[in-house]
Amino acid sequence: MFFLIAVCNIGHAQKFTAVQNYAMNRPGVVMIKTVFSADVYVNKMMMDTKNFNKLLDSLQSVDSSGVIYSAEQKLDIVLQDINNNPNRFFKATLDYIKQPEEITSTGTGFFITGNGYVATNCHLIDRDNAYIRRQFILSAFQQITEANIAALETSWATKFNEQQRNLLYNTYASVYSRLFSMVLYDLKKDIYVVYASDGRNKDTNSEKRAATIIIKGQPMPGKDIAVLKIDGDSSLPTLKVSSSDLPNVGEQLYVYGYPGPVTNNNFLAIESAIEPTLTTGIVSAIKKSVEGWPLMQMDANINRGSSGGPVCNEKGEVIGLTTFGSIENTGGLAAGLNFAIPVGILNEYLDTAGISPRMSDASVLFLKGMEAFERESYREAMKKFEEVKMLNKNYPGVNSYISNCVNYLGKTKDREASMVWYDLLGFSILLTLALIFFLIFKKRNSL
């Protein structure tokens, strides 16, 4: 059960519990994926066999002097000497290795119109070129190094332990940073919006649509806002954007997102990744950015991947976008010291782009259906949910509600049939008793 209050007038100032808030807004929360792809070219390296053989010969001379080393100790000596003098054992060739690379940046957003406009953070789609280059080179280095280590294991007929592998990683890091060049070509960027949709048997599927940038600001410390657009739908689930400027300190908040530690958790089913995480908290303070515009401080927990997610008030309205946290001295996120850009900043960009956020017809009907369901008016609720399906057959959660309505209506019919049977039985008993009393009374009168 979700709603104990009427939602026919969507703009009415009602307060919702966390359960109700999630039921309302979960369908319209989306995952943002920005995929960067490029080809990384790196000089092919080769081992200097002359110097390597000299190193092996030096180990043989140690053996002849009476010092006995195990095979693993000898391997440690070889790897350590290579690590100490990498330029003696590796040299570049004129050939290049082409390494295709792909990096995906994941965050959160939400639908603000039924025809596919999405609000999110700018930094999810507009990464700094230097940052992207570092990530590509690190990724390419890791893959090439793994291949080099595997080749060494094959040629040396051995298996490195973890300590030896780490030493080789350090060696190759030194080699690639000082002796070899890595060049990036054909850098491309594709942005996708991933959102939930109803499948068969109450299953939740996901849809992935290419998105275009309509308008954007600048990553922090700039106004970290972006508005995207996907095509192909006309009645998507939406969240209501508040018209208020700033909340009051102490107000209750509901924050939605796709935190990385959850999205990338190997113990969770892949299909559940599209279910957003809800955290709650309060407005801890109203601060100012270094550029002078307002920021909302909140104690709701967030993590990498939550950026761009909606921050909602008790009315279910979006009042901000999760944007950044505070960093501990250890480099990790400080718990409960997080910040959101207020919705007023988003509205500036929407006004500039000529976009008016509004609830989709499907979302309005869905809320009315939920309200009727809470009142146990299952026929009315099912009618609303069927109307939702006419507009959007894959509206998240609608199939589950229809199934529940059918079950409750079935139980109601059984109860009504049982009541009719009991009424007939009671009437028959009363009629029989009346007839008996009538016969007794008649017999006495005849005497």
C-alpha cells in the first residue's frame, strides 16, 4: 500500500513518506552513461637479449662460487635487477601497437518532460581532455602490461606470484613513462540514457537510448548542469520540478542515484542495476559556491555515480541535483557532507533553452491510480493503470499494480459470493423456523 492521500491535484502541497516518494519518483530516475572510445598507439617494446643473457650469466657465476639459490630466488633477482635498470633491458622498436580502448562514465539523471528531456550534471558528459587522456593511457597500460607479463610467463615457462607481478607492473610503468610514447587517436564520445521499463511477468527491463546535448553549463566550480534529449517516446515517466527557490535548513530530503559501489557490485544481478538507490537526509546548510551562486548542503549519503540525481522534498518535487561531496584527507568521500545544485539553477538553463518541465499524462494517471489503489478502489485504480498502459505500455511498475488489482478484485468477488451464500442460508433457516412455529401455533389453536 502506498498512498493514503489524494493526488488528483498534482500541485497540491501534500507530504509523502519515503515509501510513497520512491513509488512516485522511481520510474522517472535514469542512468546516464557517457562512453568515450579511442585508439591508443604505443611503441612496441623488445627485450635486449644481450644484456638479459649477461644477467643470467652473472647468476651462473654466483652458482659456481658455491652460493645456492632456489629457482624462485633467482627469478626474484632477475626481476629486481630489471626493475632497477629498465633502460638496459628494454628498447623501443619502430613498430606501434594499436590498442582500442573504451571508458564509460556512469551517473544519474531524471526525466523532466514526457517527450524525453533529461536533467543531469554537466561533468558526467563533459570530461576534461587531460583526464580522458590519462584514463585511456592507464587503461591501455594495464592491458598491454598484462599481455607482456603473460608473454614473459610463457617464454620463461613460469608463473609469477603476486609480489613478482607487482614488481613487473612497476617496471613497465617506469618503461612506458620514460622510454615509450603513447598517442591517442580518434577520440569519440557517445551519451546514453538508460531507464527502466516493464517487461512480462512483472519483470523490470531497461531501455538504452542515444542522447543529444541540448544545453549545458560547466563542471564545478561552474554551474554543473546539462539537459539532454532522447527521441522515440512521448509519455515517459517524469518527476515534478519545484518552482521554489531554496529549501529551508532542516527540511527532509529524498535523494535518488546509482552509486558506483552498488551498480558495480559483483554479487548483484545485472538486471537490478536499473533500480535506483534512495537515501534520505535533511538540508544541513545553504552555502555559496566560489562563483557566488547558492548550493544546498545535505547529510544524505551519496557516492560516485550519484551525480546528477534528483533531490526531492516531502512533496515529491525535485528541489536540486546531487553534484559533489567533500573529500577526506585519505582521499575518500566524507560521509554526510554532500552538496546539491538547487533547482533554480536548472530552471535558468531550461528557460534559456525554451523547455517547460511538466508531468507527463502517463505520470499523472499513474499517481491517480496509486491513490485509488490505496483507497482500495481497485476497479478505479485498474482503469487508471490501463489508461497508463495505453499511453506507455512499458511504464515501470504499472503491470505489478494491475496484477495486484486483479488479485484483490478476485478476493472481493469470492467474499461477496460467500456473503450471498450465507445470506441465503440464513434466510432459509429463518423461513424453516417460521414454518415450524406456524405449524405448532396452528396445532395448539386446533386443540
